[in-house]
Amino acid sequence: MQIPAGTIGAYLLLRHEQQTTPLYVGRSDTCLRRRLTRHPLRGHATHFVAAPTANSQQAYAIESAWYHRYLSRGVPITNQIHPASPARTGRRCPYCPESEIERALRRALPAPRTP
């Protein structure tokens, strides 16, 4: 698959041994081709799936869908954190019931008292 320079999109790095397993879910908001050729896990992945998109919001939606799909199925992807929303958008993950900030605040602040 040829990915033109400057293509925005999401990607999935895969490793094929006896079966194909996902390694990492990601995206590039500027150049998918550059991100894949310079990825730190490039030497571990044997295949990739690329999903070119029209904009970074679409790429984020696909990345988030893949991230949640594999986590919910117990697939040990190597992502350490939830995908970040595109820069300066503040977009919430369509698959999370609450944002990372809301979750952190709920854990940090005492529960409201009921009269």
C-alpha cells in the first residue's frame, strides 16, 4: 500500500507469528507515511493497517474505536495511554463515558455530601 506524503489517518501495527495480533493503535494528524516509517515499534511489527481520513477528527474517531475494541477484548496492545484528542479541539472520545479529566477529578475530590 502506498500512502502519499501528507496523508492524515489512523493505523494499526500488527505482528504475525502463528497468528496475527495487534501491537499498537495510533494516528497521524500530519503525515501517516512519516509516522509509520519512523515508528519506534517498526522493527517489531510485521504488518500494518492504515485508514486514511479527510481530517484529524476522523482519524481520532477511528483510533479511539480500535483502541477500545482491542482493550475490551483483552488484547494486549502496547499503548500506554488513551489516544489524545487532536490538538486544540478538546474533542471527547466517543467511546468513553467520561473524559480523562472528569475521571481524575472524581478520584481526587471528595464525593458531594447529601443532606
